[in-house]
Amino acid sequence: MTRGGTPEFPELTRVFSGYLHEDFAAEYGSPEAALLAFHEDASPAERRRFQREVKRLAGLAAERDFDEICGLVQRLGSRWIPPSRDALMTLLASAADPERPERR
């Protein structure tokens, strides 16, 4: 599989393909639960790398066309397709800081 555009997000590629794979809904129930499983499995260094890349992706998602960002999320290995920009931004915010309660 070609992963165009992913060299700038190696940790997201690893996490999205490993946790937001085609069976994530059956295995974890939701994208939030899948990323929480990553946080529980990951080392502190892996979590820091992931959080840095999530923040960069959130910045891109806020600025770029939503369809372009959905394509990038898929190239990063995610089989979860964000239903809206708000859903993606909410997931990224919770992924960046999973211990902070959601304020929406």
C-alpha cells in the first residue's frame, strides 16, 4: 500500500493503521475508544510523538478543505471516515489530551 503524504506524520500513520483499522468499530466500539487503547498501550515517548503530530494535523484540519483532510486521514491508515469537520476536530482534541474531560 502506498502511503502518500505520510512521512510528515509517521506516528499518526502507525497509530491510525494500528488502531483505526477496518475492524476498529467491532474491536473498540468507537474511534475515541480505539485511540484511548493506544494511549493505554503506548510508552510515554510514543504518546508525546503522537500528541505532537495530532496537534499539527488539527492545525491543518482547521485550515484546509475538509475533503482534502479526509483523504489525508485515510492515507495515514485510518478506516474511520470523519462525518464532519467538527467530529474530526473533537476526536483530535480528545486524542491530544485523553485525560482532559470533553468540554462540549
